[in-house]
Amino acid sequence: MRALLALICLILLTGARDPILVPEISQHEVQVRQGFRGTELLLFGAIMTPEGTRAGQDYDIVVVLKGPTQSIVLREKQRIAGMWINAASTEFRSAPTFFAVASSRPIQQIVDDKTAAIYELGLPWLQLSPIGAFDPKEQARFSAGLVDLMQREGLYKEDPRGVKLSEQVLYQARIALPSSVQTGTYTAETFAVTRGRVITSAISKVEVKKLGFEKAVADYAEYNGFLYGLLAVLLSIAMGFLAGRLFALI
Amino acid sequence: MDVYLPIANLAVNGLVIVALGALTGILSGMFGVGGGFLTTPLMIFYGIPPTVAAASAASQVTGASVSGVLAHTRRGGVDYQMGGVMVGGGIIGTAIGAGLFRLLQQLGQIDVVINVLYVVLLGGIGYVMAKESLQALRAQKAGVPVPARKRRHHPMVSSLPLRWRFYRSGLYISPLAPLLLGVFTGILTMLMGIGGGFVLVPAMLYILGMSANVVVGTSLFQILFVTMATTMMHAMTTRAVDLVLAALLLIGSVSGAQVGVQLAQRIPAERLRFVLAAIVLLVALRMALGLGWRPDEIYTVTPS
């Protein structure tokens, strides 16, 4: 009985000390359809004490938006006999198709490397699950290569001042999705950090999906290859024929 | 005008793709080649994934060759027997090509192979074409007619067993020769996303020794069916045919082809051939530089 009471007290006390994060995203569904040029997500929310008053302390906020992961082969070109050809390769079992980190201050100033690695706060700490026993040096080179490539494609990014805090209560971050994003479920995880310690976090989800014509085309191509091919062939013949006829009239 | 490509998974400027199609369409109308050799590399250069580019370029070549085949049929310029044999070979070739494509993709060497093929084929053919057209131009200036090349097939062709009579081509040769030629271009079509016209036409003239007035029509006939087979093959194996991309390319190329035909009638044939040779050589050179220079991207990602 005494133990239970102690436990309840502990929960209440820690509950009273730890603030609550209330995250929200401007849209929970991104529709990929004709005219899609990418979009910008606004991730915002509030931090407060359980009583609903403002948290009052100094917090840092880190927002991580992560796309669906996929298993990939990463190939590296090397110059062989005067030609640049794919020479070395490695496999990653869980490379995210999209990864963006925004924080209120540079990550290094908020947490130490260990904490950053545990919560995947930042591109150097991506957990890619490489396959096979590689020496760490080579592994690091490949990881850096992937991150660099994806960064230039706008699919991986870090914004050390991307989170705006107002009055230590409200926060907001903008993360742009380029048009080349993969469809699937994206998770947005928000971390509140004080004195190098993650005190609370909350997850919300964004669904990126193709719709209407785009979805129909993608599904058809994937599940009904023969008819899809036939459609492509008929389309090209019809258009060739039509153009021949039209120009004959002119 | 932004258009989202559902298979390539990205948005492109639709007008750029239509213009690209128009450019290759004009070439195909002028020279009787499919123009795939230009579309595929340009699309890759523009940022479309190589597999999607190669798979979708084939349907554009189909569209551009339809009106050409119709025009040649009307004036009896198609040897259906010869074309049929080559189409048969071409379909076998696309199946082999599909297997090779998958194998090379697994090995991670597909882009290198495509690049090397482009350099070797375009470089070689461009060189021969440039040399010939220069000779013709020089002879024209001097006022001496070029001695007509004696039409005969390659000795290797006559050593093949089994002989058929191809009346329209004016040949009595083994059907294995056009069949093998068909297989070869079928493989190229599948791997490179080209129609293969610039390989077929010289091969039909100088290796098979076909009569010149049925060469272009028959090659277009073969290209028409083989690119159709290629599109089907890609749709069923790589699943990388992008209908929206193909439609955009087609709009440009089928109208460009008509313009090209009009242009071709105004420009002397020798000069036309020289221009084509120069374009082919330029593409080959660009590809060769791409192989030799340090590429922008050292790393490439493929799903496994």
C-alpha cells in the first residue's frame, strides 16, 4: 500500500514537472495528383504544464519528419581504365526516403552526440541498418555519400534554426516536401529538450498518397502490366496516325 | 506548365518534354530515324530516372514511325516478307534484352553499359556517315558524280544455310541474316530505348544488300513493331513506362515528324546526311565525356 502510494506520488510529481507537448500538422494528408509540385508542411504546437499553464522553462524543440524507409543498394563510382563505373556497393535495409530535421538551435548546442544518436536527431545519426560486416570507415563513407546525394535532391535536410519558439509556449517549423517524394506514411516526431535531456516527445502522422488519375496510372502499371503496355502502344499508334491525318489536311 | 509524372514520381515542365519530343520528331521526319537516340539521353540529362526514360522513349518512337510506315506503304516501299522476318527476330531480341536489362541492373552496371553502347554505336556510325556525306558533298562541288556503290551482300551472309527469295528487296539470301539483324536491334531497343533505325538502315544497305527503295520503309516497319514489343516488355518487366511522359513526348514528336518531312523535301539529301552525322557524333561525344569526366554524382541509389 505504501509502495503504491509512493508510485502514485511519483507519477503525479513527475507529471507535474514534465510538460505536455501538443503537436499538430497543417495537413495530415498530402495529395499527389496532377499539378503537384511539392508542398510545405507546417508543424506546430504548444508545450505546457499539465495544469495548462505555460511551461515557463527554457526549452529547445527538435522536429524530425521521416518518410517511409526502404531497402536500397548504394553504388559508388570509381575511375577504372579511364571510365567512371560503379565499382563498390553496399546495402542499407532501412534508408528513409525522406528525412528532415528542424530545431530551434543547432543540434550540437542542444544535446550531446549520444542523445542525438539515440533519438536520430540529425543526418549524421541516421540508422540505416547496413547489411554485411563492413569496416566502419567504409560504412561511414557510404553513409556520408547517401546523405550528400539525398541532400542535393532535397530529400534529406537539416535546418538548425528551423523551429521558431514564441513565448516558450508555441513552436512552429516549416518543412518543404519536393515533388519527388515517395508515397506512404510519414511520421513527424517532436522532441522537447532541456539541459541536454529529452523530456518529452510526441508523434503525429502524415499520409502522402497518389489520388485519382495518378493513382490509377500507378496501380495499373504495377498490377496490370500487360493491359497497361497495350494502352501505351495503342496511344502511340493512335497519336501517330492522327498526326499523319491532321497534317495531310493542312 | 508543371506536369506530375506518376511513374517517374516527379513533376516536370511539360513544355520542355513536348519540345524534346518535337526536336526528335523533326529529326525522325527528316532522316527516317526514330530519334530515340536523342530522346533518352536528353531525358536522363533533364533528371528523369534512366529506366523510366528508356522505357517511355520506345512508345514515342512507335508514334513517330506510324505515319512513316503509312507513307512508305502507299508507295510500295515496304518488303513485308523481309520486315516480318526482322520483326520476329526483333521480338526475340527484346526478350533477350529484357533478361540482360535485369541482369545488368542487378550487377549495377546498366548505366555504364548503356553509355558505352551509345559511344561505340553512335561514334562508329556517325563517323562512317560523316565520311560518306563529306565525300558526296566534295564530289558534288567538283562536279564529278560519286561512283554508285555496287549492291551486294556481305560474304558472311551468303555463307549462311537455307535460302529464301525476297522479291521486293531483290535478294536470294538466308532468312537467318535478317533474323539475326532483328535480334540485335531488338536487344539495342530494349537496352537503349532507341528504335535502332540508324543501325538498321546501314546494315540493310551494306550487309544484306537490300535494294535502296525499300530500305527505309522496311526499317520503319520493323521499328514500329519492335518498339511496340519493347513497350509491352517494359510494361511487364521493369514497369517503368510512364504514360503521361509518353503522351507528352508523343504530342511533340508526331507533329515534329510532319514538320521534318516537309523540311526534308527542301534540303538536299547529302547535306541532310551530313547534319545527321554531326548530331550523332555530338551525342556520342557528350556520352564519351560523361564516361571520362568525374560525374556529378558518385553515388546512385537503387531499391533492392
